[in-house]
Amino acid sequence: MLRCLSFCLLLVAGFAPGLSFGDDTSYAMKTRPFPGVPLVVIGPEDRYIPGKGLPYAVDYNLWVWENLEFPVSLDTYTPAALSGGDTTGYIKNREAFSTPLSNLNTKRLRAFAFGRRLFRSNWLIAPASSKGLDGLGPTFNRVSCSGCHLKDGRGRPPKSLDEPMKSMLVRLSIPGVGVNGGPIPHPIYGLQLQDKGIPGVPPEGRVTIRYRELEGAFADGEIYSLRAPLYEFSELNHGPLGDNSIYSPRVAPAICGLGLLEAVEAIVIEALADPNDSDGDGISGKINRVWNDVTEEQELGRFGWKANVASLHQQVAGAAVGDLGITTSLFPNQNCPPAQTECVSAPNGGMPELDDQQLEKLVLYARTLAVPARRNVEEPTVLRGETLFTDAGCASCHTPNLTTGTATALPELADQSIHPYTDLLLHDMGEGLADGRPDFEASGQEWRTPPLWGIGLVQRVNMHRFFLHDGRARGLMEAILWHGGESRIARDSVIAMPIADRDALIAFLRSL
């Protein structure tokens, strides 16, 4: 029945160019499949445009109908399962990271649908007939936002030497402190290695990854193996990197819940910091003070693997120019170091290539992606694993509970009790995970605590189980065993656990 309804709407939208729908008694409202489901009301502003696809509202409604798993009211969930408070999503299929906040109003749901379409659209080489989507490159990593963040989820490293990086990239810099306190770009290759180029513009180079196995043992004698990555640069079209170059491989993180993390007040995060380990617990989290290109001020960093970005506006605009080569009013310059003459002289898609309205829709999309509800929260094994997680000291950095502020970008994000399992602080993770690349106040051994919400659905959504900043861990236990530095005591506690406790710990993590 649902497929039939979806097809009917498709026919209406696809074969009636210029057709507008009426008021709140529209077709969409009359055919609502489930009561209480947040659907976008189709209004006069939603018109089919030939060559542009479905109206935004219809597009969103079709997506809801095709992916909805008969919803249960959030009131039926235990508080522990509501990772995002009232905003929590209840879909747990492959679209679990792609659902809008459950409390969005109709107007913002329409904007969400617009942003989702833009997020998943492929950019074209300029000049192109589709003026709103041209300007790709000249050098770039992917042709769309979803190319790295597939289904808004977590990227992975290549599975073989022949496979290119699809949802992973390599940051570059040279020693020293750059403008506004950030890294100094590599003089030839910039801040990021671009492995693709438009016709006439050579890609910058290619990276392959080899691994060596490192064996260890749990206290009960079970052997484990970790893989340490070795990176090789080849096909560098503008000369060698040089001996003073610094590089840092990064997989694309999942982007659900970013709006909630942005809504946590800076004073709350700063209160969690203990840079001098005043309490003597071995944990000395610190904030990263970074340059915000939007406000042109130094502010608390909270996004990125090293908490090197202050706001979602900056994050989205930076990814557009860095990953796609798409300029914005915030970052109006093409990603073309002066030495790359073909890149400098290549055509562009106008200035800026992503206009402010499009940028705002993309920011809203990133801001309104919900985190999925937890599963199996009351199972005895999961509850046992949660206790072990806390007793081992994992919660000292992976803070279970935070509260968003009252003055937020959207009212739906305000006053929410959330369970992200992060303090958003920098921690020294030891030499094993070090990239040696400072980023503002983050050292080469420090990383931001990544949120754990949704981690149990990564395999279902993205069909892999590679974790950590570079995807080296082949599962959650390997990710734990790589922890060093401030987290060494917690890691050693896990190593000392009997197998039943280790299994319970993993069961808890998979429930998140």
C-alpha cells in the first residue's frame, strides 16, 4: 500500500509541470499513512521543475514513507534510549543517520528536504547548464557531500591497495603556526591532498595504505591483533612532499547530532576541562581554542577530529571548498596553491559557487539530523556492560550526559537532555594513535573525544565496522585496545576483564 501511495505522488509530481498543490487539505495530508508522522505539507511554493526532480515536500514525504518503520511514540522509550532527547529519531534501518529531528516543524522539514537533496547532489564541472550545481574542483576529493558521508554516516579506509580513498582524505601541513593560530598549509599541496582533478587539471596525488599486525594478549590468554597503518604517497604531480611535511589521514565521521553538540553551551564544555589534572585521576582534557571564520574571533572548537572547527556554518563551508572545491562567501578562494598553474587558470562556476541560500540549507540539514534511539537498553548484558564502561573509567572522557542551552540556533535544539558520550575535549591518546600534526592548541598526540551515539548502527548503515580517526580498528574492541596516553588505564582495565565482561562491554557499545 505504501509503495502504491508513493508511486501515485510520483506520478502527480512527475507529469504535471508547474502544478501547485493547495492548502493544508492537500493530497499529502489526505494520504498520510500513519498518524503523528511529521510530513511536509505541500503548498503553492512546491512546484515541479522539469529536469530538477520532485518538489521538495513530495521528495521528503516519499522518503518518509519508504523508510518509516511503524513509529512508536518517543514517550514509550526509556529516558536512557533517547540519545537526543525530544529530537531522537526512531528509524533503525540504513537511513538511521538520515532522519530529521523528531520535533521539527513543517517549515523546517521542507528546508531539511531541500538541504538533503543538495547534500546528495553531484556537483558538475563549470561551465554547465545547471548553474546552481557547477564549479566542481578544479581539484577535489569527491563530487558530493554524501560521497564521503554516505547515508550521513561514517567513512572507511580502502579495503585493498587498488581501491582509491572513497570516504577518507589526508590533511597536510608543515611545522609552525599559521594565520590565526592554525596549521601552515603545505606550500605546494595546501591543507589537503586532492586525489582528483577536472579535465586539464592534474590530481595532486594518491595515497595507499599498508598494514602491519601487532599482536597482544588479554589477561585470560586470548590473543588479539591490531593493524598499524603505513602510508605511501605516489603520483605526486607537483613534486615530492618534502621532508618537513606533516600528514594526517582522516575518515569521514557520521554527521547526525551535530546540531545538538553545537547547542551545548561553551561554559558547560569548559567546566569539564581539567588541563592540569587537578583531581589527579590521570585525565587532563582541555579545550581547543580555534579561529571562527564566521565571527572572526577565537572560540571554543567542538567539531572535527581535533575539535578544530567552532561552528557548523564554518564546518559546512570549509568542507565545501576543501573536499569539493566549491567556493562560498565565507571561503571565496579556490583551493589552488600558486604552484599549481593549471588549477589557478581553470574555469569556475561563479563567485561564490555555493550561494548563501544554498549554504544555509546545507547548514540547516547538518544541524537537524537526528541521532537514533538506543536499542536493547534494558537487557541485563547491556546494563552489565554499561556498569563496566563506567567502572573502567571510559565515562571520564566519553561523558554520557549533557544538556543543551536555551539560546540555540533552532528552538527544537534547546533544553534537551542528551546522551552523546563525549566531553568534546582534547585528550592525549598516546604515541600509537599520534599523527604528529598540531592543529591550533591540539598537539600531535591529542584528539577530540568522538561521540559514541549511533556507533552500534554503523555496520547496518555503512556496512563496515572500521573505527578510529583513520579507520584502522576492525571493530569496537580493536578501537579500545588502541587507546593509550590518558586512556591507558581504562584500556588496561578492559585487557584485564574476563571474556564475559568484554562481551558485555561490546554489547553496551552496540546498543548506543
